[in-house]
Amino acid sequence: MKPTIYLGLGGTGNLAVAQAKKLYEEEYGKGNIPASIAFVTLDFQTDMDDDPDLATDIKDDFIRIEAAVNPREFLRIRKENNGQFAWMFDGNVGSVDNRISKGAKAVRTTGRLYTEIALDKVMSRFDVIKQRVTNIDVGAQMTGGINIHMVMSLAGGTGAGSFLTIANALREKYSNTVNIYGYGVTHGIFRAMDPMGVLTPNVELNTISSIIDLDQLQSASQSNPVELELGSRKIVLREPVFDNFSIVDNISESGHVLSSIKSLCEVVGTCLYAYGNEAGDKVENVLNNVGWKEGGYNVGAKIGWAQGIGACRVVYKGKLMAETYALQAAIELIRQLRQEGSNIHPE
């Protein structure tokens, strides 16, 4: 079994990782999961490790963030004195509380701010976990690095706000000694549970902005460096943050719409478990053939073989899509003007 760390961010990530842990417990027994397998969960609401919907106990895996700093005051001082956190929209400042433990309130920028405040603590925890799974004697399997499976909602505050910051910090610190796989749950499941959007008004916009940001960072290469701000530092990315990223919605191939986040996370957690156990190598061999390298998917001469087994990837290009829509709108406007007898011509 390859050294594997399961990382759950926010409520959705915690549910999925708890499901994966439960399946390991059923196979090996509680307290007997192989030491090469580790679990880490994070949420700024510190009572989330007691969620009754969790498939098993994750208290020992939970990073409890009790920062001494007042987040609202921290943000004010940094913006006024150092010009930091310019990405925090003025309209979102009100969602920042005086205590991190109050949670991100489904606001992405608040989740990102809290993550950057707590990042040192998160990375310290990872150092301990990584060292533990690295010390296991797994022979030649270690040559491929440690697998980190990161699960989150792209539609909320903690998960959507933290996943890029944490993934980039892991990549910057551990470079290619880790393989980072992301699994992002989109807004569909939350809209199915809350059709009118009374409790979840931001989920669609959060998902769109998460995907656009992900697309931007994943495009990084030696020939196309991407700059970003992380805390007080400016970072230049020259490689993608994730080795592979899967977008997870709530609609099955047969068109069945799932309306329970718990049920969806049971599916995701089961997939994570399958990846980490003995079947994982077979799954990874497929993904390696379509992995993102130097600004493109590493399919090459194997494209026919990859298509034959059903491998499929969709690249979301936000800027290109916006330009395409703008052109379509212009064409439609011209068409309507011509129908109304205008003298304007397409030329």
C-alpha cells in the first residue's frame, strides 16, 4: 500500500474522509489501519468533528484552529499598513468575524483569509503526518512519492477558500515528493437540498470562481509562470498545483439527481478508499497517462488507448470562454439589427 494522506477541507471534505476512514476500519479494525495511511481534516468551525453525519470518529485527525489573533483586526491592520490581502473584496469584509472558530460563513475570501492566518499550524501538522507515513518500509513503492488526496466543496467558504492555498503550500514545500489529487464538489448538491437558495445563496458563484482560479493556477508552466499572493509573499508558480483534479457533481450517468450531501460524500469516500488500497495502482496507472504536464495533458501517443478505456478530461478556460460568449453576443446583436432593417453590416 502506497503511503497516502487523505485531507478533508470543510464540512464536505470531512464527510468524505470520514467515509474513507470507516472503510479502512471495517477492513483492518479500529486502531489497526496501516501506518502508511493517514487522515487529516480541517474546518474553522471547531465543532465539526462532532457532526452526527460523520461515518466514524475523526477527532484525532481534526486540526482544531484556535488562533489567538482577531481575524477582523488582523485584516484591517495588514490592509492599512502593508497593503496585503488586496484580493479581499470590501463587500466581504463584514463576513470576517472576531474569531476563526465562528467559521467562514460560506464566503470564499473569508475561508482564504482564515487559511492564510492558520497556514503555519496546518503545515506543521502535515510535517508530522508526512514524516510518519514516510518512515514506513514500503520498498520500491516509495519511489513514486506520497499520494495526497484532498477533498472539498468548491461551493462553500472553508473548502473553496482553502484548497488552492493549502495545495500550493504543499507543492511549494514538498515539490515532487508528493502527488496531489483534488476532488471538488460543485454547487449542484447544495442547490438540490436548498432549491430556493435561502440557506445557500453563494454556492453557484463560489463554484464558478473556484473553477476559474483553479484553471489559472493549473495553467502554470516554465513557459507560462503564474504569479499569486500568499499572505505577505509573492509567489511565482512554474508548475501546476495539482497532479490531477476531479470535478464532482450530483448527477449520475443515468440522470439521477442526488439530493443528500451525506450520500454524495459516501460515494466520494468510497472512491478514495478504493484508490488508497491494493486497487490504487491500477487507478493511478490510468491517471498518469492523462496527467497535466507543462500546460497540457500527458497523453501523447497513448491518446487512442486512453479514449478506449473511457478516460476523459475537460479543461475549463475562463478567459477563452468569456471571449467566445462575447463574440456570440456580438453576432446575435448584429443578426437582430439586420432583421430590423438597420444599415449596419457585419463587415
